[in-house]
Amino acid sequence: MSQIDSLPPLREVIARHGLSAKKQLGQNFLLDLNLTARIARTAGPLTGVTVIEVGPGPGGLTRALLAEGARKVIAIERDERALPALAEIAAAYPGRLDIISGDAMTTDYAALADGPTRIVANLPYNIGTELLVGWLTADPWPPFFQSLTLMFQREVAERIVAKPGDDQYGRLGVLCGWRTEARIAFNVGRENFTPPPNVTSAVVHLVPKPVAADIRVRDVEAITRAAFGQRRKMVRQSLKSTSVPVDKLLAAAGLRGDERAETLPVEAFLAMAKALRD
């Protein structure tokens, strides 16, 4: 474990501030500064960039983001025990770390954007997917952020990047495939965390891409909810729950009706979502 700045090792910080991880907050701390630096670099060059970080805990990733040259880091932390440790980082990087004591689930992220903005976080496992969906369903689109570099359980990461025909392909894969270019950057073994979780984790990098303005999020959600709600059935049957003539939806996407949701490309769901609106 290398030092990236003059601050004390993270284990010392945790011990001094009594920062034992809380399961109810989904906390699993990364203590290897080489690894946090790798996550920060996955977000791309950070010079001149504002980075929003969710759940910094003792600040391992926070320090890496600042050391990699982020113009400003805005750290949102619900656990008040971590605030003194973060304040020490702020003192070491004057004017470059803003600490928000609050709930990540109720934060107005767009209001925090300041120039080129990226979101980089080792997300708490218990809210990670919900936060991602919130960021990806924001309007207007393209969004306020340039990219998302996020830690998830490996199982969730596979759902994010899943393609038609994959066992993990579902509503999350359609949403991410529609609005972003997503890739798994690398895996992170459970032994790298304190305490070790029961699963392997992965860092996912997502970059927003342009989408058609005439397709609404709520229509895509309605179509995918119906299609994957009965994923083992043919779409002619599963789409009946939309209360729209199924033949109209199938015709819009060029489908026969005997396909199953997990085999359909993202474009088919978008075509049906547009027909649903029309």
C-alpha cells in the first residue's frame, strides 16, 4: 500500500475516529490506496473536473480523487462519525473538498454540478442500484454528469453491461444500454474490503450517449416492466399487461410475438416504448 499524500494510513484514521463499518449503512471500506487510485484513474483525467462522491467513509477514494488532480470533490456522507476524518482531508487540500452531511437518496445532484462533473463512488451496496437508476432516468438528457465510475457487487455489474441473450439481461441492462456506453473496468476481491463482503465487487464505467427526444423514460419502464415481468413467456403474452393492443407494439418493433424478452435488442424496447406513447 503506497502513500499518495502526507495524511496518515487509513487503518490509523479508522482506529482514531472509531469508524467501524456499519452493516445497516452498507459500509465496506477500501483501505488500499493503490486500489482507490486505480478507481480514480478509471474516471479519466480529473484536472479541472468536479467529482461527486457518495459514501466516502474514512476518505480513501476521496484522497485518491484529490491526488489525481480533481479541481473539487463534493463528498456526501450520511455517517456523522466520518465527518472529522473527512475534515482532516479537507484541511490537507484547502478549498478542494466540500463535505455534505446528508442522505444520498435525497440529494439534488444536478444542483451540485459545477462545470465538468463526474460521479465516482464506492457505493453502499444497499442503495447502489437505486442511485444508478435515478441518475440514468434523469431529464433532461444528456445529463449534468460526464460519466459514472461506480463500485457494485459483481452480480449487479453484470446486469448493467448485459446484452440480449445473456442470463443477466433485464430491465437494468436495457436502461443502461439505451442511455450509456457501459463497461466493467475491473473486479475487486472481497479481501480488499474491511469488513470483507460476501461477494466479489466490480468497478463499472458508464458514459452517457445521445438518445432520441421522442422516447420517454416512463414508457421504456412500462414496456420493460411488462416484458421482463414474465420473462419466460413469449412477448405476445407478457405485453398484454400494458393495456395497449399487443399487435401494435409488435409491429412497431418488427417482432413476431413468439420471442422472449431476454432475446430482444434494446432498439426493440425503444420502438415499443415509442408506440406506447403514440
